[in-house]
Amino acid sequence: MDSKAPADNARKDLRPIKRFVTTHTPEGTTTFSNALSEDAPFQTLPDNVDFALCYATDQFPVNLNDETDIDTYRHYTENLPGITLPTGTVLRVVDIPPGAISPMHRTISLDYGVVLEGEIDLILDSGEKRVMKRGDISVQRGTNHAWKNRSEESWARMLYVLQPATSLRVAGQELHDNSMHTIPGYEEEGGKN
């Protein structure tokens, strides 16, 4: 399956997501931008999970002048980043098929995850897990983990905000990103985009 195939919302029991981007007119009035589609750009990955890169930045603080941030995001829609970006933020929605489990993976980042629909198991490589219900939040701090949709019948939906972190040392060893097998767009050398 093409890693950039548009998602087929008809196969899911989830409603399509709308994204509303605000801006200013040349006169300074606030308005909604028409620079981007309001439809979240879902793509189906080879494992049947749907990813939507809803926004991404490549610097902090973000430059909002002259739609610089919007141009950056457009670049990433054509040149998919890995799970995280080394100098910016990622806003992603993930639709998880019934019963699906992600590969165990780690990113060197601080990730906020929110369950929007369904119930998800957050599984750590230690064997510990937590059941996350709609509205529950995870704060992922560079740990090896996996996600599982607890339902065998319904899709689940998660929203993630990811930001890069400094190198992480635990028990005297530097931990590394091992997520290159989980999402197209990840460059083989160092996970940088």
C-alpha cells in the first residue's frame, strides 16, 4: 500500500476532522485562513492506521509573520517528517483500527497524547500499562511504549502534540529514537527531517 494513500473515511466509524487556522487580514482584523484546507489530511499507512499531520513547525519560537509557519507546514505535507521534528512541533491525529497495536517505539521527545474517541492501552516495555479513556492524557517522556485499541469492533482516535527533547540518559546510557520503523518519512540516519 502506498504510504501516502489518502485515507478512506467510509471504512471508519469516526467522523472526519476539521482544522480551523486563524490569521489576520492586511488591515489587522482576525479571520480564518483559507491558505489550508479545513479537512485534516489523513493518510493510510501500510499497517492500516490513519495518520493526519494537522500542523508542524520547524523552529521555536514559531515565526507567524508572512505565513512562514504555514509555508513550513505545507513543506512537511509534501515531505513527510518522522514522528517528531528535531527543532519544531508536530500536531498529529491518529485513527487506530479495531484491535490494532502499534510497534513498541521510543522517540526522544516530550509528547502529549489525548484520547479523542474509544479506549486505548498505553503499554510500556516494562509490561506496565494504563487504560486511557476519552479525554485522558498521557505525557510521554522518551519511554519505550506501544498503543493498543482496546475495542475489537470500533476505531479509536488519538491526538498528539510532540516537541523535541535534549538527549536522554538513563542508568548511564544514552537512549536513542527507535521509531524509524513506525512511520514513513523518517530518514534512516538520525531521524532528522
